[in-house]
Amino acid sequence: MAEIPHTAFGKKGMRLRLIVRRVRPTPGSQLALFTEFSYHALVTDREGTTLELEADHRRHAEVEAVIRDLKEGSGLAHLPSGRFAANAAWLAFSTMAHNLARWVLGIGLPGQLPVLTTTSRLRLCLFSVPGRRTRSARRQTLHLPQRWPWQGLFLTALRQIRVAT
């Protein structure tokens, strides 16, 4: 971590702080040739220590990812009505659906899948089950296709959720 003061917009401009964080690349990240580190910079005029501001900046990035997911995966890109009550109900149900999807990922597959980070991806891989439900001797059985690529993940999540509840 490094910090330098900066005056924006000339000598009588705003006093800002430039904070730069150097990070070793994670496995699978794409960098330029012969690069050992990636650098993340932020400019702020807030008070506080360098570490507090940088941590707050990273938390803010997580919130923006959740808002993007709510818009793209949970139906908040367009509210359906011109009426406030209808849009409020839509917002409440979309938020509940998003939270349930996060709950399934957090309890059913804790820390296993960085691929399934969006609600639309969860819906595609786990919630849209191409299975058949049968009933025999008062027991219901879900038959999944043998070649369905997400069968193992689905069964693992289902088992974990049954244990947790």
C-alpha cells in the first residue's frame, strides 16, 4: 500500500489522496507478459487511515456487484408498472429471490464455486432442473438426466441444505 497527496485542478484545486494497492495475481488471472503484480488505485478526499479507506473501497465494489446482479439476474432492470405499490411489490419479491439464491449458494455450496456468482448463472445451472418427478408408494423421487453437467453440484447442494435445515 502506498499513498501520495495530490492537488487536482491546479494549485488552488481540491486536495486529494491517491492510494495504490499492489497485489500478487491470483491463479488464472490474465496479466501482461513478465508482470509480477497488479496495481489497484483509488483517489479520494475522505479522512481516515490508508488501510481503512482501501478496505472501504473494496467493500463498496462488492455492493456494486450485488446491485448489478439484482438488475441483471433478479429482474430489477425494468420495474413493470407506473404504479408505486406494484413496483414496491416487484422490488420486494426480486430482493427475496436474490437473497434465496445467495442462501442456496452459501449453505448448499459454501466456497466451492466462483463460477456461480450471479443469480442468472445459478438459475441456469441449478434452478432450471431438467428432471422428472415421480411418485410411488407415497414417496416422491426426482430423476435427473444422467448426462446433465450440473447433476453433482445439484445433489451436493441439496444434501447440504437438507443437513442445515
